[in-house]
Amino acid sequence: MVAVADDGQLSSLEAEAIGLFIQLGRLVSQPRSFAEIYGLLFVSPRPLSAEVLVERLGTSRASAERALLFLRRAGLLRMVYVPGDRRMHYEAVAEPRHMVVGSRVRLVQEPASAWGRFRRSPALWSQARGAAMDLIHSHGLWTDVSHLAGDLARRRGVPHLLAPCGMLAPGALRHHGWKKVPIRVWFQGRALREARCLHAKSHKEYEGIRQFGLRNPVAVIPNLIVRPVDSNQWSVISDQ
């Protein structure tokens, strides 16, 4: 539950976004206040001052200032001047390229050799083994990337957040199921069992994970869609 000041109620959209970032923050052991402030700024249609953040979230001024300093240094916030107001205001940097640079994440693309549809990339294994990491977040199953993620998490002793992306649904398991049996025995079953947390995008996917027999903690975090504050801003682009 997000703390709210008596005179500054959060909308349902704001509370939902803050809750999402709190869950993500827990996975990387970040203080709750960091997630609350970034979540509120992420969905705010206008820049907010530290005073407004303190009032609306019910947090202390010292905690808010620590969070703002950290998020600015990470490149996730920028300071904004608002004419007629002497206070400094902040807005979230939501562009993916800024978030990648701010969190010091490198995009590495390496060539792969194919065994049918199972693509191996020795160069990617070499890059990953030499990189520093505190958390591994992998997407999808039955590929060499999933093999690499589970192997690295085990050897480094770091948390592995694994998103099956619907690939544990009964229909998905039946598709080329005979190919998945040896891969499950080889590495995928162990990677699933050892994952610190599984990331489901919906409650239906959560049910599929449990039906598969996994008992790991599961975070149900849908893909975030930020709706316009004014419903009149919606427009129909195409029926297709």
C-alpha cells in the first residue's frame, strides 16, 4: 500500500504505476521511496516539485531528496524550470535510450550459429561472462539465451528474474513439444526451478506457471500502458 498524505490523494492510475515500480524496485533491492517518486513522476502530465512529491506521497523531505539525487545521477530524472515558481521541478526521463544510458546498460548484439531454430552465440557467452551484473532478467524459454541466463545466475550467485512470456501455457508446450523435452532436461527445467522470481504478464499466465508445477515466487506485472489523463485524447487509428 502506498502512503498518501491526507490532502493529496493519488488517482488509481498513479497508484497503479507506483505499485508497479515498487515491485520492480524490490527485485534490485532499491529503497521504496525511489520507486514511489519515479512512479509518480512517470505518469504525471506535468513536472512536480520536491514539496509536492513529499505532500502527495507522505514521505519525509530527507527521503525525497535522497531519492531525487539518486534518480538524477542515474539519468532517470531531469530538473525543469517552471516560470513564476522559484522551486525546482522534476520530470521523469521515459525515453528508452535515456533510461538505458542512465542505468549503464549496454546493448550487445552478437552473431549466432544455428542448430535448426536453436541459435547459439559463443560470442554472447564470452561478453556476458566478462560483464559485471547484480541481476539477470531473461525473457522467453527454450533458447541458448535462457541457458546462458540460468548458468550465469548460478555461477555468480545473483538473482535471476525469468519471464516465460507465455511459453509455459499448455498450447505453447504442445507446439514442437518433442523438441522441448531434451532442452528441459538439459538446462531449462533447472533454470526455471532456480529462478529467484518468475515474471508473469497476466493472472492467466500465472495460472499456467503453477499448472506447470513451479512453486517459485511469481510477480504478476502487466505491460505498462499509460492512458491519457483526458479520455478525449483517445483516437481510433485503425480497426486492424
